Amino acid sequence: MYRITIDGQDIFDRTDLHDYLAYALDFPEYYGRNLDALHDLLMSHQEKLEIQIIHFDELHDHLGHYADRFLKLLLDIAEKNAFITVLR
């Protein structure tokens, strides 16, 4: 099992978020650094992965509604891909 933690206090914009995800999840160079690309890569993920989000309020302060869309995407993926778990 692999776990990453997304700390809303350390993410200040979309670039920070996607750079962190690309690094933490060892995404390929072609990762598009957007929610559609994130969806595609996580839906095809075939190893146990826990994604923990802490300080979501700060993440929302920094990213606005993009944080809501990001969280919804993760929760939707977790429902469809048994390898992915989202913790809040």
C-alpha cells in the first residue's frame, strides 16, 4: 500500500497541486497537469493507494472552486477504482 498526503497549507495554486501529484505518484512526463489527465491516470491505477487530504479549508482558500472539483474527482474515482482510497 502506498499513501500520499496532500496538505492544503503547502499548495498555493493549481501548478503546486499538479506538480506535487506528478512527483508523489511518479506520473509520466506526458501528464497533462489538469483534472482530466489526473482522472485518466488514477482510473488506470492498479496498486493500492491512499490519498489523504489535510487542511482542506486552506486548500480551498488557495484554489477556490478548483479544490471542490479536485475533491469530487478523487471521491468519484475512489468509488469506481477499488485500488484508490481517499481520506479526509
